Amino acid sequence: PYHVRINQNLYLEASLHSSDPSLELFLDTCVASPTRQNFTTRPYAIIKNGCVKDPTYSSYYSPYRHTLRFKFNAFQFVRSNPEVYLQCELVVCRAFDYSSRCHQGCVQRYKREANS
């Protein structure tokens, strides 16, 4: 566990441990939950489909393609225990594959209308 105060900046770094310099990382989705077992019932999206959802989120420069750095403000779920669990999904791509998920960036997904 990592202990922080509410609204304190929480800095994170993710790295791919590989000797291949042509690989890069992309943060696709990062959600928080009040429980470690369930990230679907009451999730809070910080990043979803590469799109920033939390206004306190910021990404930081890294000199390495295989390292991501970002931050957001710590928070607590209302009427819940003070613990917050984080689950992030990262994508590994070839650095210069411009058709890869890493180069698509934010992907808006729209719900389809249900016909009668």
C-alpha cells in the first residue's frame, strides 16, 4: 500500500523491461475501485480508451519510449473505506507502427441505438 492524503499528487511510472528499443508503451485504460476484487461495478475512470477522464491527470515526458510517467490527485470514494485500488491496462507496440493502438491516441466509443 501507498499512503497519500486526499488531493495530494500521486505520481506513477510504468516501464517495459525489454532489451528491444523499438517497443513503446501506451496507457489505454486506468480505473480506480473501492475494492480490489471488483473493477466493474463502481469504477472511476482516470483514462479510458486512451482518453483523459480525470481533470487532475497529467502525463510527463520520459526520454524512453518504454516508460510512461503520469500523475493524478488522490481521492476517496464517498461512503466507502478509505482504500482505493488502481488497475491500468497498457499496450505494447512497435515504436514506428503508425497503425498501432499506441498511435491512435484517444478513441471515442459510442453506444449504438437499440431498434425495436
